[in-house]
Amino acid sequence: MAAYALDLHQKILRAWERRFGSQRTIVDVFGASLACVEKVVRPHRTTGDIAPKPHADGPKPHLDAAAQAMLRRLVREPPDATLRDWSYFFPIRTR
């Protein structure tokens, strides 16, 4: 699901600061979820920032750069090898 636009964050915050109504009223007016309104208001209370958080880049790779390079070389050698073959050969060649 995509993040709400920054301008919506600003409108929600402006309505909240002007005491337009409860958070549920703001939800009804802007069509955002209650969680969205809470996620806009909470950081503003603590840090003053309303920009969405950047993407966290997902999980870290299990293999370091050297092991990834070795795996790429191994894949080029016999291109028809199966995953079972790689799980057998890869640990042997990394020792």
C-alpha cells in the first residue's frame, strides 16, 4: 500500500492544530484511516516532523559481498545446476 501524500499529512495536521474536531472527525473529512491520522499527529507532538518515514530497504542479505561474488561465479560454471546442487557445493567452496 502506498503512503499518503505529504500534502494530505499537512492538511490533517492543520485540521488537528485548529481543533477542527476529534481524530475520528478528521478521518471522516479526509477519507484517511484513523491509523494515518495518529501516525501524522504522534510524530508532530514529539519531533515536530510530519514527513513520511523513508523505506527501510528490506532485510539484510545473508551473504556478504565476497560470498555473493563467488555464488555468481558458481552459477556461470554449470548453468543447469539445481538449487540442491548449489546448497551442496556452495558451503564447500566458501571454506
